[in-house]
Amino acid sequence: MTPLALGILGSGKGSNCRAILEQIRAGNLNAEVRLVISDVLEAGILDIARAFEVPNAYLPPGKYRTRLEPQVEQDLVKMLRDAEVNLVVLAGFMRVLKAPMLDAFPRRIINIHPSLLPKFPGIEAWKQALAAGEKTTGCTVHYVESGIDTGEIIAQREVPISPGDTPATLHERIQLAEYALYPSVIAQFARGERQSK
Ligand code: GRF
């Protein structure tokens, strides 16, 4: 089977991107990362792409804070299409995608969120779970739609909350679960078990 062509978008340290690249390298995931794109010049995710010798680019986001400027988003669509990307993987990408991307890749954009959605959408979801006194939280992979963290849920993994947890220790435990969950969901797409409808 041809490897699934991925485009990964991120704004931060890129540890999920690393986990995906490691699973590909280990032969556990039949995929190829065609392009890693970041809206943050100094983001660790670009260093990781370079370390794995994957094509990568900084995409200057334009004048808005929470989304891409429309022309920039059109450019992003073109970059991903030119690279013949089949599945767009958001890995810590901190901007909301709009019509250009959503129309170009229907049910072909997925995201990972550090809570058991629909609980705790939005930022620092692990802090929200701690503050709410939850005993369990986790992570969710979902399709990306126009709402924030509201798209159809694909898979979830539970993570226990310990009495002594701080935001940092809990976030670390959730991230370990993410590194297992995200590649396993992408593998479902790679095997053709999930497709855009
Ligand atoms: C992850 O915790 C993910 O759930 C959230 O952003 C974080 C990205 O971390 N959407 P990293 O850049 O992959 O290390």
C-alpha cells in the first residue's frame, strides 16, 4: 500500500510530530510526512522536522492573532496540495482554520486535544480538569470543523489524575498518552479504515 501523505501543522515544541515521525521510522506507521509547517519561526517543531530531514516551512501568519490571514490560508492550501498531502495533522497548531482549509480538505484535517472532549475545550485543558476536581482526564483526536475543538470525535484515551498532580505533571502524563493515540489513529487512515465522506 502507498504510504499516506501527511502534512503536519504546529506552533510549539512538536513532541507529537516527533512521536509520529518516530513511528514512521520504526516501520509501525505506513505514512510519509511530506511537509511540516509552523506559524512560529522559532517553534521546536521546525527543528524536529529538520532533524528528521522532512521538508519544512515557516508560514508568516499575517496580522491576526487567532487565525491566518485569508490570503495566507490560501497559500497554505496551495503548499499542501503541491505536496499532494492526503491528511492534514494538527499537532499543537494554535490558530483556528477557516473556509480555505476546511473546504480544501473536508474530513481530512484532524487535531489532538488534551482532554476528554466535549469536556474542557480551549486552552490549557489539563489545568481546567485539575481545577474541576476530576479524577480522570485524557486526550481526544477529532476531525477539525469550524468550531473550536467541536469536530466529530475519532478516538480518546483516558489518563488518571493523581492526588499530588500539578499542571505540569498532569500535562506530561497526558502527552505520553497522546504519543500513543495520535500515531494509532493516523494508522487507521493509512490502512484505509477511515476516509473522507
Ligand atoms: C498537545 O498537548 C496537544 O494536545 C495540544 O497541543 C499540544 C502540542 O504539544 N493541541 P507538542 O507541540 O506536540 O509537544
